[in-house]
Amino acid sequence: MSTVLVTGGAGFIGSHMVDALLARGDTVFVIDDASTGSRTNLAHHMGHRRLHLDVAPVQSSTRLRAWSEAADAIIHLAAAVGVRRVMEGHIQAIQTNLHTTEAVLEAAAPRRTPVFVASSSEVYGAADTVPFREEQALQVGSPTVGRWSYACSKALCEFLAQAYALERGVPVVIGRLFNTTGPRQTGAYGMVLPTFVAQALRGDPITVYGDGQQTRCFADVRQVVDAVLQLMASPDAQGEIFNIGSHVEITIQGLAERIRALTQSTSPLVQVPYEVAYRPGFEDMRRRVPDLAKLCRTIAYNPQHDLDAIIQAVINDQRHPARGPVT
Ligand code: UDP
């Protein structure tokens, strides 16, 4: 049993992390500004004697220092989420990513509290050769394309974490999270899978951006959470960067068709040009596939994720939003 601080613990991934930590008997501190997360995600734990919540931005939380020093580990998930939200406010996205990470690492330094830093597959930017490996040179896209500012901010967070490890002795593990999905994820910030499920359930057109031939690999949030916890328990993971996700690739058109079939929806699939969906000059990643060899060498991890089961869980959640731990 230990004590863990989760930043962003009221968010989609964070709330599943809190489920897992409370279930294994830990005491959990959560700092979350409720910007994209929500108390609703933790409603089933409210009043739990081992859960302590501070609703505040991480960098201005009055609890950050004390909780970081009391914790055996920090899982830093607080970040700007969703391509749509990032496209709507670059300053906010860049500042959120940098300021929260800096504050967490600074708070971890006095007692050298181990930190998991959530990075993103976005750091691979415009790279076009899959699968992406952790050691490869990063080639974020053109500096004139706003989307890539998110990649740069996340890459800088990685460098900052490694610098704190080297210069201040903070044990860090960096995880590049690929498309992660499951119950409680909302389409409000642009995430494709809950968006398509909601459209299909309403009978609205399913909005496939571009030609729909871009690919992604979708991972079950509960497997991702388990991987993070295993990494934090593994001495071999310290100071390292890991891809975390699924390597089962599907086109976005294929995803739309699968969701329409599983919901038995009659929604039409419509193609929406990127410049209409986002803004002129928007650049997407054509393919995004992680190399998971390093992760599988380090922890017990099954890189196969059952996409139909994940979609079904999201359908069930949207039909009957049960906020409790999802079994
Ligand atoms: N997408 C789509 N329709 C939507 C939302 C997203 O076709 O309503 C596409 C998006 O352009 C991208 C993919 O789905 O190619 C995944 O988008 P998401 O924002 O979920 O994650 P990303 O992988 O881009 O970070």
C-alpha cells in the first residue's frame, strides 16, 4: 500500500488511474483544475476515506508541495487534451503542458519522489515511417503549422523530466501515450472514437475527416493504466521513455464502419475536409503506430487490444453512463 499523487486525476485517464489505485488499497491525492476533467468522473469515489481532492491548477495548488513530499510516487497526467481544444487555444495548451510539468518536477525534487510523466505520440509529429520507436529522431512538422506546437511542448516536457533526473536526481519514467480510449472519454475535445459512437447512437452523420484513410491504433484505457503502474514498479523503467498503446492499426473510415455496425446505426458516413473540420493548413498524421517492443521487454504487457470490446464499452457507457469502476 502506498500513497500516490495523481495530477489530472479527474480526467478520463486520470479517473481510471484513481480507480486502479484505490482498488489496490492506496491513498490517493488528486489535483485537477476540472477544465477538461470533471468531478463526475470521480463521483463514485466521493467521500472515500483514502481519496483527497484539490480542485485547482497544478501549478497554483497549495497542496502540491506537501502532497508531493508525502507521496511515494506522482503520476502526472494533467495536460491540455484533444486536438480540437489545442487548435482552439495554442497559448493555453502550451502553457498548461509546460507549467504543470515544471511545477510537478520542482515539487518532486526535494524528496526525489518518483514521477511518471505522460507524454504523447504527438511528439513523433510528421514522421511517416511506422512503427515509431522511442529512440528515433523527432521530426515535428513545420513551425508555421499550429498543431505541432503541442508536439513541441510535450517534447520539451520530456527533456525537462530527463534534466530533473540528471541534475536533481528525480526518478522519472516517461510514457508516450498513443490513442487511448474507453468509458468516460468524451468527444467534446475532438476525440474520434467517442465522437463517432455519439453520432451513431443519435443517428447523425458520422464525420470522417479527410479521406478517412489515415490510421490510428486504439488502446483500452485500463490496459494503459496498468502499464503505467507496472512501469512505476519496475527498476528497469527508471529514466526511460516508453511508447504505450496498441499496435492494432485501423483506418478512420474502417473505425466509422465498425462503430456503425456495432451500434446497428443507420447514420451515413460523411467526409469532411480537414480545413472545414479544423482550419486551413491543418496537417494530420497519416499513420500512427507504436513500436511496443521496449514496453513488452520491460513489463508484462499484451499489445493486442480488442477494438470491438473497447467500442462496445464506450457504447454501453454512452447508453447508460455508469460512472463507477468499469468491469
Ligand atoms: N477524426 C475524424 N472525425 C472526428 C474526429 C476526428 O475523422 O469527428 C479523425 C482525426 O482527423 C484523426 C483521427 O480521427 O485523423 C484521430 O483523431 P483524434 O482527435 O481522436 O486523435 P489524434 O490521433 O488526431 O490525436
